[in-house]
Amino acid sequence: MSAPAYLPLFGSDYLADTRHLSTEVHGAYLLLMIAAWRQDDCGLPCDDKKLARIVGLSPRKWMAMRDTILEFWTVKG
């Protein structure tokens, strides 16, 4: 199954939940949302190296913002 052509994003809802984030964290979070949207199960890998690559950050920088971003996700396993 191919991913839907668009990701529905409700700006006012997004901003209500994320105004405390820095610009860099916003970018990483949005890249993860888009990556998850493209998966059949809307999931992400449970691997920090892969997540760092998805968001285009060094592993060190990813780890610095990881907990803030993962507050928006349900981690399974």
C-alpha cells in the first residue's frame, strides 16, 4: 500500500501542543511525523541511530532532544 499523498496537519492544534519547542525540535518532530505517515503502520524504528538519520542530526544532537520529541509518541516494546 502506498502512503497517502498528503499529511493532514491542523495548524492550530499543532501549535497548541508544541509552542514550547525550539525551531530545531519543531523541524525534527515534523520530519518524524512525515516519516511515520509514510509507513503502513504509522510507526517509527525504535533505534536512535535511525531516528537521528531521519531527522538529519548527529546522534549526540538527537539524544539531546529525544526525550522532548518522544513525549509526543507512544513507545512500544
